[in-house]
Amino acid sequence: MAASSYRFVSPGVQVQEIDNSIRTSDSAQTGPTVIGRFEKGPVMRPVYVNSFSQFLQTFGNPIPGNNGTDVWRDGNYLAPTYAAYAAQAWLRNNPALNVIRLVGVQHTNATDAGKAGWTTDNGYTANSAGGGAYGLFVYPSASAGTAVTGTLAAIWYVQSGSVQLKGFTAGSPLSLNQGTNLVVASAVGGSNSEFQAIITFPGGTYTSNFNFDKDSDKYIRKVFNTNPVLTNSDVTTSENLEHYWLGETFERSLLETFSTQTPSYNLGSANCYGFISALTNNTQDLRNHRIPARAAKTGYVIGQDLTTNTGSYVASSQHKLFRIATLDSVEHEQRN
């Protein structure tokens, strides 16, 4: 082939600029890991935070301690959260931190001594008020033959001893025997219906009148100890040691129960009756709260009753559609 048939191209250099004006970001700093108690937040897993404001939003404010009176209802703010203060100090001058919040979990093979939760030192047994949980049940007074509905109004937890109710009916004082022989005691009528409880424990008794009016000086949560920590002799001095605490009170349920009666009753002005019973049977004992941390759940949303039985309605027999569960455990998520 003749050379004239080829096209000869001279070699050259092609120049192309690569723009490096945008620098890649440095890898995120991991920071140390802080493990301890916090007000709220995800539990038992590391959570990365890169600012103190993010820490506050996720885990809440540091708790200085010695704060709060109604520990059972408002939460335990008595002990400082040292881990939260450590996180605050680090994030003041550093950009990142890993946080692990501890809660009460337990091994599947844990013995009673190693289980999470709590229980009273002693429990109620037949014919012996050794301790445990005692419930006050209240219902309105009514004429013979009139159907009324009562409700559980309050629960006391006693390390060793019992709770009794004292009242007056027809001018005669009544005593309360524990166990199966429960004697009804009436509340005092007037502006605020009041009961009188007698808490017995080794070495003494505590007696107080009380009602369920939050504005009253005799409101039940004002006149009884509501701090379970005060029953722990390991952290409480002997002069401040208590032998019981008031746990749950159900003021709203009590008011709703009284207001929906036929005829309706006003708890503040109508006489009412009550009795105290140990909250235990052969299979369940309410004093035993040996329960590990677990996710909060709502009740089930159920479907419409599609049966032809129009004379009755049984919610438990309806189809369960769904329920809502939190991603994390413990009390803050349950309440909020």
C-alpha cells in the first residue's frame, strides 16, 4: 500500500485539571464511652452524640440529687447522675461522645437475689400480718338492696407489719382483722370525706387521717411516706428509717367511680365506706415487683363486634387489631 494512503498524526500531550478545591471531610471522632444512669433515653446500647444540646434532648438533664418528695409518683431524683455530669464536662470542650444508659435487666437464669426489681422484706400469710401490699377499697354508702360499685383507691407497701382502717358507724368504733374477716369502716362525711389508717410495724405504729382531695393538708400523698428509699437501711440512717411507703393512689378512678353511680355520689360530701385487704392469693402477690425493664405497651385496639348477639358485649372476645409498643424500656417512655 502506498504511503500516501496513511494519515500520520503527531504525538501530543492532553492537559486536564482535576478540581480538588473541595476537601473531603475528616472521619468523625468517636470519643470516649460514658456508662451510667440518666433521666431518659435509649437503654443498654451505645448512642453517639456530638453536642451537649443533643445529649440533653436524648438523655435529659443531669440530676444533682436530693430533689423530690413524692419519689414513687414523680420518679427518683434523690441520687445524682454522675455519668450525666461526666458527659457534660467532656462535651464542653470536645465534639463527640458515646453514651450507654443502664437499666434493670437480668440474666435468664438469675436467682431471686440477682433478679431486677424489688419486693418487700416480708409478705402476708394467713392469720399473720407480716408485711407486703395492702389495698384500700372504697365504695359509696347506699340503702340495702341498692347496687353500688367500689374501686381500689390506694396501695401501701409494708416491709414488716400491716395497715388497718379505723372508722365509725352508728357511733361505735370498728377494728379491722386481717385475712378473711374484713370489717368495713366508714369514712367521715362533710366537706372532705376522710379515713383513718393505722400502720403497725415492729416497735411502733403510725396513725393519720387522710382524704383524696389534692388541695387538702390531709391529702393521702401528703400525710404518708411516698419515698421507698427511706425503707432501705443500707442508705438511710436509723432516725430517718421508715417501715412502709404509699405506692399507687387512684384518685381519678375513685372520682369517676363515684360520679357514675346511679344515683351519683360526690366523694367530697357523701359518706363512703372502705376496707383494707392484703393484695395476695395463692398465685400472685402484689408486693413482688421482681420485673426486669421491658418495653411499654398499650392495650390492644380491638375490632368491631360483628356477632349477632345484641344483648351483651365482651371485649376480650373481639379480634385484636394492633397495639403500640415503645422502642425502649423503662418508666420515662411509659409516662410520656
